[in-house]
Amino acid sequence: MAEIITRSEEAIDLENMYGAHNYHPLPVVLSKGDGVFVWDVEGKKYYDFLSAYSAVNQGHCHPKIIDTLTEQARKLTLTSRAFYNDVLGPYEKFITSYFGFDKILPMNTGAEGVETALKICRKWAYERRNIPENEARIIVCENNFHGRTTTVISFSNDPDARKNFGPYTPGFMKVPYNDLSALEEALKQENVAGFLVEPIQGEAGVFVPDDEYISEAARLCRKHDVLFIADEIQTGIARTGSLLRVCGDCSCENKCEQQDTYTKPDMLILGKALSGGAYPVSAVLADDEIMDVIKPGQHGSTFGGNPLGSAVAMTALEVIYDEKLIQNARQLGNVFRERMQKLVESTELLSLVRGKGLLNAVVINDSPESTTAWDMCVALKDNGLLAKPTHGNIIRFAPPLVITEDQLHDCCDIIEKTVKEFSR
């Protein structure tokens, strides 16, 4: 039986002794979560402003999602795809209708979703475009983050993710993010099969491209008969104030495929909040002309499409619309950036705030090699709010989308108080 942890130091010591050191967590040990709040093992309460990298958009331990999880877990959790189950079909119908695609290929983690999309893109290129086998090329963007599998780190330019993990997988070419001219030149190259892109680069520091970038990139891909692949693992499912970031800044309450601003990708990759953080669920969605290249035995997963994950995902998506989390993220995102912009203007410590919906970042006016952002996050923790630096001098702020306006202002007060402590 697992040890009962009563002090943070115990848990930290155990992880350091028995776990691989592949993360550098803030010194806080969490034991409970509810909505926008988490508690450490000593009972201190915090606002969660990371949301498990946007996996808990619906809030921690959402009661409807947990009820579905426990109800399904009592009936059937896993069959493998060697057999049919009575939840996967309804889930596939539900999610394809929800996002407006013909087919889904269900997987478990975000990185698996990306790998699946890359495989489908290559197979489509050989069988539909007649690109010579093993010569397909996929365009990606500099400073991307699509996971840490061997294939994905092959086209990363993060030295920590790449160094001493080679040899690297060939078949990728990088272009600068938010540069349509560079993309168009790359699309003119031979044997280009797809363009994989994050509508907002989250890990790069919540880098938001120009308003027309996504729609124009999709148009260029169509012009050159190249698949436009949107990685919405972090930006999707209401996080940026629309169901998907490829929706643009729509303000309508209907589904995104009904919006004039919607740029439908050829393939859509989802994960994280697809299960509300209750269970690993990811998905690749595409229409028949693309998805039908996959035949039995060519791709799969023991857990992919399991009844537990399928049931949880349907409820997690229902919560998004039932509780109007798209609208809440859009409205409160504006409030947050207005508060942070005033703070930026009041101190030389901060240089800018950027983001969409409730995916935002504040840039510290210091070197990426400095410890200022980390030290500030430790101070935020001490003041009751959890956030994490990215790229050295950037702090990402992404609370659960169930946050209220009063709670958001309380959090902004905490951030302002902490920044002023560092500005003295």
C-alpha cells in the first residue's frame, strides 16, 4: 500500500529519490482539487493558474465528469479494439458531429495524437497524392511544441528536448512561425504532404500570430494540395475564447463550423481538456477522403477508444457548452489582459502581456537565462497562486475556465501584489 504523505518534503524527497528527473516542479505538493482551487498536503489553498497545461479547462474534479468516470468504471473500463464496445460508437458519432468531421481516430495522449496525424498525412500523400514512398515532407514551425517523442523532437529546436536523443527522424522542414512568405516558399518544394501548426504557440510563451495567419496558411495549403494540420491540444476546447483557436475571434454561441471566421483544418488534433483532466484521451479528426487511408492493423493502441475514456470525453465536451465556458474564457480573458496591461504600464519589471481567451502570458523584462520568472512564480505560490515559467523569462497564466470574474480579480490582485514586491 502507498505511503500516506503528510508533509511536502516527504513527497519531494520520494520523487527525487525514485523518479526520473525529467521535470523541474515548483516546490508545492498538491493533494486535492476542486474547480479553480488546489490544496497542498499541509492544507494550504491555491488558485491554479496552469490548469495542468490546459487539461482541466472544466475545473478540477468536475462533478459531472467524475460521476461519468465512476459510473463507467464500475461497468467496463477496457476491452482493447480486438472487440467492439457499446461506448466507442456513440462517442465517435458525438465528437465528429461536435467538431464537424467525418471520422475520428481515438488515442490517449497528445503526443500520440500528433504521431497519429503525421502517419496519416504520410500515408495520404503516398496513396492519394502519389508522392514517392518515403519521400513525403511535412512543414513545421520554429519554436514548436508538439510533444517529446523521438519523431517530434526531431523537428524541435529546443536543445533540452533534442540533445543526445538522436539520430533524428527525417522528413521535416522548419519555417518561421507567423511568416506566410516563408510558408509559401516551403510549400513550393517537392513532395510536401502537410503543414503541422499550433494556432497559438503555447510552450513558446503564448505567442499569438497575426489575425490572418491561420486562415491564410490554410488557403496556401489548399492551393498546393497540402494537408493543413492543426494541433489544438492546448489551444482547443474553449481555452482561447472559441471552441477551437482556428475559429478565430468569433463571438457567436453556435458551433465553430457555422462561423464565417472558422478555418476548418484537414486534420484536427485534440487532447488535454478532451477529458477534463480526468483520464488520458486524445483524438485525430479528419474527413473520409483522408481518414480512409488507414486500414485494419496499420495503426492502433490498446487503450485508444476504450469505453472509460470515451464516456468521460463526451461528458467533458458537454460541460463546455452547458456551462458556457467558451463565452466565459473570452470575456474574462479580456478582463485579465486589461488588468495586466495596466500593471505592465506601471512597472519596468514587465514588458508585455499577450494571449487569447484565458491562455495568456506576461513577459518579464529580464534575460531568459535569469531566474526572475522562476523566483516570481515561487513568490506567487507563497501568495496563493500557482503558475509556471516558460522559456526562461515568461510566465504563462491559464486558469480553469470555470473561474468567476470575482475570482479572476482576486488573482489579478495577487499577481499585482507579487510584482510590486519584486519591483522594490
